[in-house]
Amino acid sequence: MNTQRYSRHLATLMERFERALSQTGFDQVVISAGSLVIVAEDDRAYPYTPRAYAQQWLPYDVLPDTFIIFKPGEKPRLLWPARQDFWHISPTEPSGDWTGMWHLQPAESLDDWLPALTGRTAWIGPEHPALEQHAKSVELNPTALKSILAYDRAYKTEFEVDCLAEANVCAVRGHRAARDAFLGGQSEAGVYRDYLAASGQLESTEPYSGIIALNESAATLHYERRSFETPSQHRTLLIDAGAKVNGYASDITRTHTTDTGRFADLLAGVDALQQDINAAIKPGVKMTDLHRKTQAGVAQLLLDHKICSLGVEEQLSKKIPQAFYPHGLGHLLGLHVHDVAGHQQSPEGEVRSDPDNPFLRLTRTLEEGMVITIEPGLYFIPMLLKKLIEAEPLHGLDVDLIEQLKPYGGIRIEDNVLVTATGHRNLTREAFDV
């Protein structure tokens, strides 16, 4: 870890939180990482993910029952869980050069610190069950404060970019292993096993459930299965899978094929379109405009590959590309895979979606420091194609060709891109180039 970059990151967070507290009238904030949630009628917990507003402050994977107290003008306080437990691993005090920037305090319960707080206190994170036992009043997740903090999370510090870049490197190792497993004839489960091993992850530690879709399954956008059954023919692998570093996620999709004909050509076309969209990224560009450019690009691909005989403008007027590309172009990326405030237009909470493209998760104008995904796709989804053909008699589609392409499922190419002062930096292609 680059300690100087972490120091600047911490200073940026303190500045943001001090401003937000001042604007909303709070004296201090308690940030909870959350606790383990026990499975009903059992003694085991669900996989734990720390709350993002706590993880954002710390350069390690935050443990359950960790709390942060920030009061303007003071060092931030890290209350680490000092419980002793012979059933599980007992937490130890965090260590490293970065700890000199903090006041570290062991805490077994809220009794160790909550009663001593004075002034108006905000609480960010899940409500702790023990709060009911304290007379101390806190304001849980105040909307105005969270709105400001969510809006600011879109602008990544150098430390955060380092984490996101390393998360791309980890995921790319897995993507290479998955490609090789696919070409070696593995099942979905086998491809997934190799992905996890090469990326250094367990299923429970992934930032999201990895998608491993073979053949027709690539037409299901959020395909959930990982079949152990090996298909008789390996036509397509669509893998959408990432990794985490200090809580920051990568989100990468690649499509591979054994085909050497029409589908391979179409895959090359989608990849070229994706890189063309990447090249347009810079401050001041609207994500909604990039999405519409992508829809036009998909229409051009359908025309070039003789899937649809209509011109681009006519296709757009009849919404034909949406049947092949029904999702949004991308989203903010950070502590959440689909990071917060993608539709938020101001710190005060003004929200704007795109009514023509309801699945577009990012409608903000791009600015320096944002990290976004760019993920065009082209799929052969029977349900959507049937609906289009029935609704639009003059669709211009080559139905026979589409039937030949359906067994390949579809294509998605996704990169993670940082918006810089003058353009962009592609974190994913950098990782693949290493």
C-alpha cells in the first residue's frame, strides 16, 4: 500500500465528512461496519460484507462490529472488536504505518464508548441491537447527510484508484484461467472453480456472484447456474466476474468462442464498438449520450452482419436494437459494484433517470475521478425477439440467421474505466496487457 496516497485519501474523507456534518448540523458521526447475521434456527452466519461507509476509511478488509467515530478537528477513532472467542478467530489490533493517523481503541461492546459521546450524533450503517439498551440518542442514517456522502463517493481518490486497479489485476488472472478452462472443455462449474483459484478468491468473498454462462446460457443476462454437466459442444463462454481489494470491486466481462465464422465476426464487432465507446470518455460527456451512441452502434452491427436489413435510423425508431441490447451501458464502480448515486444529480439528492432507457444505472455527466463500467452487449434472447417480431411486422430481421446464432447465446464486453482530467484510463485493458 502507498501510505502517502492513503494519507491523502484519509484527509479527503475527513474534509468531505466535516463539510457534510456542518451542512446538516451534526457534531459527529458514528459509522458502523455492521454485524454478522445468523441464519434462522442455526448457529452459522451468512457471508459478511462490511458496510461501504466504514470500509471506505480503512485499508484492510473490515471485520464485523467495527465502528468509526469522526468528529471535526480530531483524529478519527477506530473501535476494533476486541472480543475473545475460542470458537472463532479472535480479532487482533490493526497494525501498519497507517495506524499513526488514527486513534485506535479496543471495544467489546457499545458500553465501552457510546455513553461518552456528546453533542448531536449521526449514525451511518445498520442499527445495532444494543442501541435499545442505551439512553444515548443517535439519529439513524439521516437522509440529508447520506445524500451528500453518497454523491461524493463518485469521485475516487488516488488510493481508491489503486485498489480498483489491483482488483482488475486479480480478476484478470481469473479470466485468463476461465478462458483456458473453457477451451479445455470444462463445465460451467469447472470454469468457475479455475476462475476462483486463479483470482485468489472464495465464492463468499467475490464482490458479486460470478456469471459463467456457456452457449445458449449467455443470453441470460444475470445467469445464476454453474452446471457440473459438460455440454456436448463448447460454442461460447460469457464470463462476468470481478474481485475485491480493500473492499473496492472490479467488474469485468469477456466473451470467448470456438467459432471461426459469423459469430466470431460478430464478437469482433462488439469488441470494436466497445473500444470506440471507451475512446469517447472524458469529462463533460453525458452517460446518456454514450448509451444512445451504443444503441446506434448495435444497430450498425445488425445491419453490417445482415441480421437486420433496415438502416440504423429506422432500427432506432422501431427500437430494434433494444431487443438485442436491453440493458444499460454501465454504472459507477467502487465500494459497491453498482455504486451509489448513479442517478443523483446533486449533493442535495436530486435524482434523474432516463425514461427511454430505464435500465441505465448512470445518468450523471462524467467528471474527473469517476470510475465507470462500459459494457455493450448483443444477445439472442428468444423472449425479446419473439416479442419484437410479433409487435413489428416490418422488422427487417433475418429470422433464419437468428435461429443459427441463438445457440451461441450472446456477447458482452465490459471494462472498468477511470475518467481523467483530459480523457480516460482503462484499468481493465491495462490489466490484460500485463
